[in-house]
Amino acid sequence: MENSADQAKDADITRLEYKGKKFTIIGTAHVSKQSAELVEKTIKESQPDTVCVELCEARYNSIKSEKKFEDTDIIKIIKEKQVYLLLSSLILSAFQKKIADRMEVKPGAEMIAAMDAAEECGAETVLADRNLQITLKRAWQSMSFLEKIKIISQLIFSAGSSNEISEEEIERLKQSDVLETLLDEMGKSHPKLKDVLITERDKYLSDKIKNAPGENITAVVGAGHVPGIKKYWNEDIDTQELDYMPPPGKAGKILKWGIPAVIIILICAGFFMGGKATGSQMILVWIALNAIMAGAGAILAFAHPITILTAAVAAPLTSINPMVAAGWVSGLTEALLRKPKVSDLASLSEDVTTLKGFWKNNVTRILLVVVFTNLGSTIGTFAAFPALLKIMG
């Protein structure tokens, strides 16, 4: 297998070869005027047979569509347990949009420029990235419930910081040494997330690009992926394995069914060891802790009063039923009471760029109701253990 690489004069362009084919890899900042201009100029000059872009079909449709969120079916999303995936996708999209607005450039402008330039020179366009839903599902599956809450909270409350980022700083982020340092920092706090979002996609992009049709190929990718693409360039990558969705681990299943079982055993033991009074007290404490914490979660999401009551009633029951979560019940209730309007869906991409907008828009409020109710119910469940043991003792 032949392979040679030499760095072009432009620091953002890498030249590679594979089996006699020539590749031009352009590392870009996803919200940079300079990147979009460099992409257009390079493709027109190199006249490639094929242009590979760091997009999957879902992301391609997203950047090409002006109404990408208007077909959102919030009830379907809750029923299919896709709330965390949608919420994380919205937050990441909002963060990028805020920077793009600051830089006065459309998100994905360099990818649009690449596809437009490819069409002009008669080159084939290849969507080289892994399906976004598969990436997000693998990422979420690799994290615990509390890790998911932690990262969503970090993303939401860091939303305002992007206003302080200058275009010069965006351009500096294109340098691989700076970006690699940032990824290393992210890896320290969320190593599993880094592996799925960065490393796996580096492998996927590397394989898709080097096996693209044609003899002269140009690829447009985020600068952070360039070192990884070069690293895995000579390796045989199994993209089917990277597309695979492994089933939940045994530990998760044991925990899912084990906690309700332990709670039921503790309450039964309370009746057996302490009599009716002790058992009844334990049941009341269990109901109170779950109801209060789940209701408090719904309140934090500014839920409808009936939704708050529903969350409080559902939590003590759903906490001992692994097949249903309190957040799903409260989320569906909120969706029925405050069904999102066309205006909510139309303004979704704008509203998610501010904390106020997250709570104001009916779509994101429903998502927050699900998340905060589930979080409250989880806190209530774990708080119940020492309380029940104390009553027994």
C-alpha cells in the first residue's frame, strides 16, 4: 500500500496519496469566512473528480433546508425516547449558530461552498461522514444518565460564552496543535464522548475519503479531524463496525431492574420486621420523596401546573417500573397541554441560542420538562434509600 504526505504551503491544506490516487484535504473552521473562501478557491484550482464533505445525509439536509425543524414531531420523539438526542443536537447546533452569527457567516458555509464548487467543475460530491443519529446514539449509550445531564447542563449554560469569540480566535482554532489541546482537555472530563465524536469519525472519514471514486479527490473536513485522518490513513477500517449500535450493557440492565427490586424488598422487609406502621411509613416516605423531587424538576422547566401534578403522581410509580420514566409521562402531558405551534417550530433554531429562549419555546420547554422530571425522580429515588433504611433501623 502506497502512502505519502507532504504539507502544502497553505497550513490548512494537506496532500495525501493512496493507491496512486491524489488527495487534497482542506482543514476548515466550520464557521469561518476564510475557510469558505479557501474551499471555493482550492476546488476551482484543483478541478477534482470528486469532492468529499464532512456531512451525512441528515446534516446535508439540515444545512440546505431553511425549515429544518418545522417537521419536528415532539410526541413521537418522546415516545421513541429520543429526547436527549434531540436536545443535544439542538444545543450543539445553537452553539455553532451563535458563533456563525457573530462572524456573519452561515453555519456550514464551507460545506455549501464545497458542494457548489464541485457542481461548477462537474465533480461528484460524496457525503463522507457517519450518520449523525448513529454518532449521537453511540455517544449517549457510552455515558451514564448523570453524565448526560452533566454535559447537557454544561452546554446550555455555556451558550452565552460564544459571543466573546472573535474571528481571529476562530481562525487560530484551525491550527491542529491548538485544537488537539482542546480535544485533550475535553477527553479528560468526557473521554468516552471524545472517542465516539472524534476518534471514531476520524476513522470513518479516513476510510470514506480514500475509497471515494476518481483519481483526483478533494476533501473538506473540520480541522480537528485532519490529524486523525492522517493517523488512520494506512489502516484498514471496518465502517460497518463503526455503524453498529451495540445493545445496552449488562450492568445497565442490572441497575435498571435492580434498583426497583431493592426498593420493593426494603418496603416488604419493613412490613415484616416493623409491622404495618413501619411499612406504611416507608411507603409514604417513598411517595413523598419521589413526588416532591419530580414535581420540583417540572417546576424548574416552567411546566404547566397539570404537568407538575402529573410528574408528582407518576414518579413514585414509574420509579419502580423500569419500562416507563416519569419524564416521559410529564413530557407527553406538557406536549398535549401546550402543543407546539408552527411559530415555535419556525423560531426553534433562533430560540435555542439563548437560555431565555430554551424556556420560552414550547418545543424546548417540553424537552426540559422530560429531562428535569427524570432528574428529579432519580434524585428522589436515591434519596429514598437512606431514608428507608433509617426507618427500618
